[in-house]
Amino acid sequence: MPGKPTAGDGTSTRSEDPTPTFDRRGLLRSIDVGAGVTALGLGTAAAQTTVTGGGDALQAAIDDAESGDTIVVDDSETYDPIVIDAGITIETDADPTIEGDGGTGAAVSIEADGVTVEGFTVTNPDGPLGIKVGRGHDDAAIADNTTEDVGPTGKLGVTGIIVGQGDHDDISITNNEITDLDRETTDDSGFPTVNGILFDADNSDPGTLTNTTVNNNTIHDVESDIAPLGIVVQHETDGVDINNNEIRDLVAADDTDSDPDDGVDFGFTFAQGINIASPETEDTVVNHNVIEDITSEETILPEAVKIDGDGGGLTVRANQFLVAVGVILSAIVP
């Protein structure tokens, strides 16, 4: 993997949408975005910026972007972690990597409505999160990315793609590969789960997911000392599709075997392909998924689909479950 250049090495160029909807007599503006990056725009039109060089060049372009803009990364360098705080599209014609800093946050943090992230490799060695949609943000599209090499640290768990607390509408997570996630137990690790995709709700105020799709993703090679999980939904749901995903090679390894000196022994392991922990479900489907090769070494058999909450509005149909336990209903809320 290429080394990161120093600040100022990255470059970007910004050009106009060829079919703008603004007054053509608008003034040409030139904006210096710092770190040697210059962006050009005409009036208030959406613009396209091309970024190269790795390091902090992508964040510099994001800091200058306005809602509706598109940023295209045009090389295969490694970029610093990013925070997206405007409704923009970030895509690539090459094979770049966005790498987290191994701290407590995500490699890619979405903190605005209307964000698209498409085509990247996202890693966060020794960090907890790959891509995160922040609390209450809508209209996020996460597509055609590879999230890999995340963990093994993170007190509240390691997750490839996470959607945070609060209400969310129109979240699309499609055609991603999520692989090589790991969570190891330590004496301060809390409950060390690993999640491929997690909709992370507050227990006292779960919020609602509407018009959300989790389709055509591949989740594999996920390991935890206690609990690896493929897809987890904790929010209330009204219009959620979980279709055509492949979930395989989830391993719950006995922590006392993997690290007998860590001082922690939960006495059990479990592994689940899909977990629906929603207090209320409406118009929610789990269809045409393949779940296989899931291993739990101690006490609890591996499960393809676990329903820990309300299954009243849930349809599970035409899936292929090659797991010891297919569908298990832990609790149904009337």
C-alpha cells in the first residue's frame, strides 16, 4: 500500500456540470480550498472535483464542497479518514483506500443528509468502525465499497458499516463487500461483538428506519471471541428490505482458547447471520439471502436468523440457510 504524502501533496480540480440549471450570466468564482487545491465554480451550480495524491487531499476537497457536488478520486493512493458534512457524492474511477487512524471513530463518517459513498476500499486497522452514518441522517447511499481489516479493538464492538441512532429514511447499503473484521476480548472490552452491518438503536428511544435497503452485500471472514453477527437491526422498522445478501465464514471462537490470559471468560459464544432486535416491525422482509459456514464453539448453536424483538411485520422467505439453526424466535412482542 502506498505511503501517505504530506499535507499539500494532494491536488484536485473542479469543473462544472455540463447541464447546469443556473443563470448562465452568473459570475465565475474561484475558491482557494487550501493545501494547494483550487476549485472553480459558476454561480451556484453543482460542481465536480477531481482529487489525486492521497493523504488529506480528499478531506480538503470535502471541506470546500457544497451540497450537490461530486468528488471523484482519480488515483489508487491511500487517503486519511474523512468526515462528510455536506450532501455530496464521493466516488472513484480507480482503486483508492480510505484508512482510519485506529482511534475510536470511523474511517468514513457521514454527518449530513444526501451523501453517496461509492467504490472505495475502507480500512481501519486497530480501530472499531469502517463506515458510519451519524445519528438521524437520511438519504445515504453506500455502494460498491470494500470494507476490510477493521479491529480488533473497540469497547462497544467492531463494525464494518454502522447506521447510528435516531430516525433514518432512505438508507441504501448495496453491493458492498465486508470482510476481515475481528474483535478480541480484553479486560475492559465490554461485550465484544463484531457486526458486518449494524443499525444501532438506543434502547430507550430506538428510532425508526423507513424506506431502507440492505441488498446484494457479501459479508465474510468475521471473527469474535464471543459473538460475530452479519446484519443487525435494532431500530423500529417500516419498509426495510434485506435481500440477496451472502453471509458466510462467521466464527465465534472461545475467548479462553484464543487468549487464556486476558482475564475474561463469558462462558459462551454465539454467532448469527441476521439479528432482528426491533421492538416493532412493519413491512420488513428478509428474502433470498444465503447464510452458511457459521461457527459457534461454545454452548449456543449458530443461528441463521435470530428474532429478538417483534416479528409481526416481518417476512422471511426463499432464503438458503446452511446453518445448524435456521430461524429462531426469541421473543415476539404483540
